[in-house]
Amino acid sequence: MKNKRIWSVALLMLFLMPVAAFALMQFSGSSGRLADYAKAIPDDAIARLQEKIDAGEVTLEFDEQNGYLKSLLKVLRIPASSQSLVYSKTSFQLDKIAPWSPRAIYFNDDVYIGWVKHGHVIEVASADPKIGAVFYTLNQEAVSKPKFDRQFSNCLQCHDSNLNTGGVPGFVVQSVYPDRYGYPLPSPHNPVTSDRTPLRERFGGWYVTGTSGDQVHMGNFVAAQAAHEIGNIGIFLERLNLETTKNVTDLRPRFDTQEYLSKGSDIAALMLLVHQTYVHNLMTQASFEGRPEAQNNKAEALVRGLLFVREARLTSPLRGSEQFVRDFSGAGPRDHKGRSLRDLDLNQRLLKYPLSYLIYSDGFDALPVTARSYVYRRLQSILSGEDQSPEFAHLTPDLREAILQILLETKPGFAETAGR
């Protein structure tokens, strides 16, 4: 009976989220909307990869230790250095996930790959330009032409909720306090994380490698007791000391890292994971809204997300993997001065030039023309200095000028649409 209950709960688990409180989940999709989503033909990176596999143009190689993982990352150009490790019990493979056996997430701008040690499947979430997040599983069995199986209602119960994604098929990263086995403990803080979430409330249930100076976060914490042994959760959280969980650079004392592609769970990668899942959802919300007046509201929210309005400020520098910084920063276009929207800051904020690199993504380019044009016009107004609203005060004149120049040189269509 206990195993049956656990597996029933597991079917409600989402791809990127350590779940905090199932009672708060509200499925926003009607049966008609779910049917439309199910009937829609994806045009995402995984759908295109499947076509190449079926045509014999691409072959995925299988190995006994990681299955298709290494080959899949190579084909999709996802760096192993993006490895982010979550040990709270999530996904339908939760019986294999624990603080001593974390699930690994690897990602680029469009695709998220979830791998569990000795797991039966690889979990995949991909950003589709038209229909939002699309979810797949890939069986870990050696065959000549592997098949990505699309997943629907089980994923959408959490990945299409008003609480988690703004009511569209999307991505979620949450932060929880896990017990000794990885089960989330009740907590009063909002588990959904974005650029606006203070660092001290991020990464609960995730391993975090790298340094954050005197700044604490919730990563690397595991309660010494099981949830039912703790008693008064409120008192437990009041007495909690997270000082010992920061500035961790070696995970080997915590679990066996040998079977993982990387030895860490990089703090810079995790910061970017939070950022881009948040902005992916804003783009989908702007794309889904059909009413012109409401569409402008969604597009304005996207403008603020792209420009990191109300971004939680850092009080000490963050330092992680140099390899990840090279892999991430080297992937984007640069202007004639060598500047890129993928240049990291990590001293006071995430990016050196605070305009999201996801403006180069397929999802942004696939926005309805009215929404995309609105975003371009607003960026022109803000970056030129015409709009001096207080919410954009974090953009100094020098930053505005630099971002505008980078955009004009590296984003085709911006100058024309913005009226330059």
C-alpha cells in the first residue's frame, strides 16, 4: 500500500522542481486546451532530432554507464559543465533519487535533460517556439533508432499551473528544505524561484558547488532526520543554520561522484537555470495571449523579465566553474567590441549587460508579430533613455548604451522594427 501511494504521488512530480506543497498545485488547463496541446505538432529541438534519427542522419550511441546521455548532450550541443544536481525526490524515478544519488540536469538555451543513475529513462523538456514546454522520455535501452516518447497530462499537472508557470505549459525551478531522504518539508517561503528570488531562498534540494562569499542559500542542506521525526517544523526552521552549506567546492564527501559527467553542480549554471526557465515562461505567456490589450500586458511583463527588473542583487561575488563560464559565454554572438549578452557578471548581478540572451532564441523569434514588435519598441525606448521609469533605474546610461549597441549589431530585425 505504501509503495502504491508513493508511485501515485510520483506521477504528479514535475521535471525540474523539488515539490514543496502538492495542495497548492492547480492545473489550469481545461480538457479542451489539453486536447489542443496534445494534438499540436511540436517543432522543437527534440522533434527535429527525432526526424533525423528516423531518417538515419543521426545516430545516438549507448554506453552501459550513462546510456544515451553523453551522445544526446553531444548531438544537442549541451555542455556537461551545465550539470546541476537535485536530490529532492522528484520525477517518476523518485525511488532512485536521494541525497546520496542526485538527479543530474543538463541544459542549453532550449533543452533540459534529466538523468538518474540507473534510471530506466532519460527525461527531456524542450522549449517549443509555438506551444511552450514539451516533455519527453527516452528509454535507456540500446536500439538502432531510439524513440522520444512525448508526455502529456502527468507533466502538465505541475507544468501548466497558475502557481508555477503562469497558466501555460512551462518550466519550473523550486527551492525546498529536504529531509534526510530527500522528501520536501513544509515551508512558509514561496518555493517558485525567479531572478527576483533572494539568494538565501534559492536552491533548496539542489547541490551547489562554488563560492558565494558571505551569502547563504538553501543548497546543500539535508535535514538529519526524516520528516516525521522532526516534530514542530516551525521551530526546526527557526533554528536552522545554513552557514555550513555555503562555499562548497567538493561533493565527494556527500556521495559518489564517479558516475556523473561532471564533479560539481555549478552555482553559475544554477543561476542561469533559474533565469531562463522564468523567461521561457514569460515568452510562452506572451505568445499564448490572443487579445491585443492583454497581449501588450504580457509583452510588457516579458520586457521587464528580459531586462532583469527587480533582480535580487548579489552582496558578494559568486564563483563557480571556469569551464562552464567558457562554455556558456562562448556560445553567443559578439559585437565589434567583443561584447556579448552572454557575458557573466556574478559580482552584483547575473549578467554584465542585463538583457537576457534568450532574445536570440527560437522562442523569442516565434512570438506573434504584435508582441515581438511591442518588445522591440519598448527596448528601444528604455535603452535610448527616453523611458526613465524608476523600475529601469538599475540600467545606468552606460549600460543602456552598451546593450543597445550590442542589440543593433547582433539581433537582425531589431533596428528596423524599433524604428532605427
